[in-house]
Amino acid sequence: MKTSTINSMEQNKQQTAVEWFISKLPTRYKNAIMNDCKDEIMQAKQMEKEQTINAHNHGFTEGTCFGATTVYKYVTAEQYYNETYGTE
């Protein structure tokens, strides 16, 4: 991959939900949580990554492997989310 492409990707990096949550914690809690829960935070980030990859792969497979006449199990991304992770 070209250096310019990598730099562009790094500049466009978005926060994950886990990273956003940690960034919003008050400093006194953030430091304690980052020290005491480092393994759990890393596990949460890994789970989030796997969920994103699985959702992308599912959408890619659904979008490329079936013809226009196929009836899809999920009509919307929200329906996919609700059936995969539940509603809240």
C-alpha cells in the first residue's frame, strides 16, 4: 500500500464506541479504569472489531452472491443489528 494511502486512512480514522466511551470518562476515572481494566478494554475493542468485520463480510456476501430475485433475510442494517445483538 502506498504511503499516501496509509496516511490518508490514518487521517480518516474514526473512534470506535469503546474508544469514544473511554475518552468521555472524567480523568480521575479514566486513569483508574485504564490501569485496572486494561485486559477488559482490549477484549471489548477486539469484540467490536470482530463484530464490524463479521457485519461487513455478511453484507458483502449477501450483496455479491445472490441475484436480484433473491429474498434477503435482512432488509435493513437495523434489522440485522437487532437480530444479531438484540434491541435496546
